[in-house]
Amino acid sequence: MSSIENIIKPRTRDLGGFTVGRVLPYAKRRMVGPFVFFDEMGPAEFAPGTGIDVRPHPHIGLATVTYLFDGEIRHRDSLGFDQVIKPGDVNWMTAGRGIVHSERTDDARRAAGQKIHGIQSWLALPEEAAEAAPAFHHHPKATL
């Protein structure tokens, strides 16, 4: 007997000129535990002069976890963080009562072109943490 309820095929979504495969939410499954979105970025290759351009946008009441297998993405936010995430690093952003951030290809990578592949999960914060102060934590590969 199998314990697998559903096999969800990702739907593609355009996020700032970049297509991602999204498995959550799904028509029959809005969330799994606290996970409300689960995206796979790539694998894809950007030609020189192109890159990811997810412009500044707000979040509230959730946390995101970003992990890359290949390529680099620059995270900037309203707390003043400006951090490049590289393969094997983990970025954890807690929106709490509100944060604005962007995710883009930095100028050097945009000029050269790059491959990109990664995952990002979004977690709904528990009700008691939904109004917490926003936070950002970067964990380099070497510290994990």
C-alpha cells in the first residue's frame, strides 16, 4: 500500500521574465503543513545581457527559504540587506509584519550570462508570529 496521496506536476509561472515550476499551491492541495508555495527555478541559462528581474515587492505573514544548485541571485530588502546567494547557501527571509525585497541577477553575472537552478519555499507563519519583526538571515555553504 502506498502512502503517496498525489503526484503534483509543476505549473509554469513567469516571475520577472523568468519561468519557474510551481507545485504549490495546487487545486487539490493549497498547502502542505506550513508550506504555501514551492517553486523550482530552472534549470535555465541566461544569455549575456539578460537575467532575473524580480522587482521590489512586499510580503507579510510568511517566510521564504531560497537554495541554489547553480548560478547566483542578488537579494536586496527594506531592512538594508544586499546579499548574493550562491550554490549551497541558504537565505531565510521572515516577512512577519512586512518586508519589501527584490531578487535580481547582479551586473557582472548579467554581462557574462549564467546558468541558474534552485528552489524556493514559502511558509505561512503561525498566527502568533504573523506580526513579528521582519528578518533576513544568510547562511553560507561553508557554515552549513
